[in-house]
Amino acid sequence: MQFVDGSITELNSGDGGEFLIGGQAEWWRAVFNNRIDAFMATQQGKLKLQRGELAQLSRWYKPFQRAFAIWQTIPIQ
């Protein structure tokens, strides 16, 4: 995703983003079921920042939260 002034302006598929977050399915389920905050899970090491710097990611906290709030509305199995 590309963010400008807190808004998502562009979506791209692929793995060339500035940040890459990975983790076990159980933690992603917890994030998408709104049982744990995605940013907090990353800070706690439940989700791993595989590319990028946590300090840089923290400046994107609001759009990061908004993106996950939107994704949480999508049903998952």
C-alpha cells in the first residue's frame, strides 16, 4: 500500500514494499478478529518485522491502524 497524508492512495501486489510483516497464522487470526492490535503484536514480537525499521514503521501508526481496521471487516475462515 502507498500512504499519503494518512490515506491509502495506491495498492500494489508483490513483495517490494518498504515494510514486510510476517507471523504465524494464529497471530494473524487474532489481529483480523480484533483480539490483538497489529502494531502491538509487531512490537511484542508475535508478528515479525521482516523488512524495514520499527522506528520508521511507528510513524505510520495511524494509517497502519486504519488499514487493519478496514481488513478486520473482511470475513476470514
